[in-house]
Amino acid sequence: MPADCQTEWLNILQPPVENIVRDANRQIRSTKEIQELTTAKGLLLISNEGNLLYETPADYLSVISRVLQKKTEHGDLRFADINAVVYLSIRAVRNGMLPVWQAGFCDMADQQLREFVNSLERQWFTYLSRGRLIFEKKSPDGGYLPVRRE
């Protein structure tokens, strides 16, 4: 796709994502203040059950990443209370990949947060595997190929 078309497409896709991020950042910040958890990490979970505007979950995370990199007029991150994002879906996604768990981190060196998100992912797939599908072989774009139980 030509660069000018890509820019125009991003200008269409980004505002709804930014609204989600803004609301989540506000909620995380408020919770940290009320609970007096100033050093707590913020994890944004986005469940989307029919997002056909994006080719892969990684494409959606790419738009979220652009939003999370926005800065204030003073040079601070606008959405500094979000430290990681997980995009997940158990229904309609493109290319037949389901379910999807795609994580992104603002600070890749934060090992404790990465371990927490990875543990959460394992537990989520364990929970889902109790249903009608068993999920195996994670794909590069965050999905698992479903295999029916016999």
C-alpha cells in the first residue's frame, strides 16, 4: 500500500484505539491512587470478538503502540500508567486464527511484568482448553491453531 494511503488508513484506525487507551489509562491511574499502589504496573486487556479491520493481532498492537508512544507538551508519555497490553479474542479473527493472545510491553526489560503476563496467558489457554477445543502450536501473529477433541 502506498505511504500516503497507509497514513490515511492509520488516521482512520487510530482514534478509536486512542479512546480505549485514554479511558484505560485514566482508570488504571485512578485505581493506583485510590488503592495507594503508586508503584503498581498497569496492564490493559483488550478483548475484541470480531475485529476484521486488521490483518493480524500484531497489526492492532502496532496501532496501540503508536498511541502509547504519544507524548505530552512537556515530553512525558501521555499514557504512562499503561505498562503492557494484551489483545485477546476467542471468536472471529482473520486468517482462521483463534483464539488469539498477543502481548506488547512498554518496557521489554521489565521481567517481572513479562512473567506475570506469560503466566496469565498460560492460565487463560488452560481454562479455554477445558472446552471443546484444544489449542496447539502458537503462530507468529499470536494465535493458536484449534484442534477439535475426539
